[in-house]
Amino acid sequence: MKNLKKIYIITLLLVSNIGILSAQQIKGLVFDLESSQRLSDVQIENISNNKSTTSASDGSFTIDGKRNDYLVLRAKGYDRDTAFIYQDGVSRIYLVRDKSIIRIDEVTVTRMTDSRLNTEIEKAKNNSKAVETSQNRGGLRVSPSRLFGKEARIARNSIKILQLEQEQRLVDRTFTDELILSLISMPNDQLALFKDKYRPSYAFIKQARKEDLTAYILDSYAKFKKQ
């Protein structure tokens, strides 16, 4: 009889845990990139589990999923886009109108999804090149006006802003609260200060192995405690 009770309790715990896992959800808001207006009727699909939903009248949505999942978003009049969910909380996703010209500045760039950021980097690189396709004669030709023109100068400035944002995102996704707290214990107010003071460079993060990052965090914390 006691064994039956144990089996029953274990079964309940397993069912409860399965329920918790299956209840994981991603919450978000969808906006127009240029106007920041909330977008309704956006089709959202989690390609990690094939779940789908539609944004409400206030741009909000909830979909089954978890951190590190990819969402595909489709809306009439907007480019199809993909959003990578790399943190908890409400995700703010900005869509771009078809064929729209994006005004590149720090605020606009931080709103872009990863896929849009990559697209804009490639577009800016292409616009900054001196080589272009000839419509009349075919093939490629060098265009000094394209190299030194206003569009090329803007494109080169945009590349710097776009690539900096791309680099910052990689650092943010590597130098995380979870990783730091798995190695050392500290209160939240100290954690924020520690991350700000000892935030690693993109060059280090790009080439660092797991053990390198672990050693960096432990060494940095030893310096942090001495202050």
C-alpha cells in the first residue's frame, strides 16, 4: 500500500512538472519600426515548435515557446521578419514596411530584429561599394560618383552603427546574469554594477572559449571584491 502511495505521488509530481514545462510562453508586442505604432493581425509562428498566433488590437501576443526560440512574423504591407528570443520578459518586435527606407540611428538600430539588422548591414555594405552593375552594357563597372557620393557616405556611417549594435548583442547574449551567478553569488545591485564595470569586449567574446570566459569572470570578481 505504501509503495502504491509513493508511485501515485511520483506520478503527480511528474505530471505537474510536465504541465509547467508545457506552459512556457513567450509574450510580446509588435510595432511599426518608423512610427512605433502597435500592429494588430500580425501572423506569428514559432518555428521551434510550429505553434502560431495573431497579435491583438494592441499589438500584444502570447505564444507557446521559450528563450532561444525563433519567431517568424508576417503582416500585410510589411517585410517578413524573424525574431530571436534571447531574454525573458515581454519582447518588443518592430516590423519594417515593404520597400521602406530606414533612417539609421542608434535608436532605430536597437529596435531591429537580428534578421533585419543583418539585412541592413548587407544593404549598407552594397551601397558603400564603388562597383556596380551596368544596365546598358552588362557586367560590372567602377563608379567614382557612387564611391564618393552622399549615399555611399551615409552607407559607410550606417555600417559602423549597425555593426556596433550587432557586436553589443553578442556580448549581451554571452555575458549573462545566469552565467555569472552560476559561478559566483552576489545581490542584484552588485551584479548590475559588476556587469557594467567588467563588461568584456566584443573582440574577447568572439574568440573566447567557455573556460576563458569562466576565468575572466572569476578574475574580474576577485578585483571587484577588493574595491
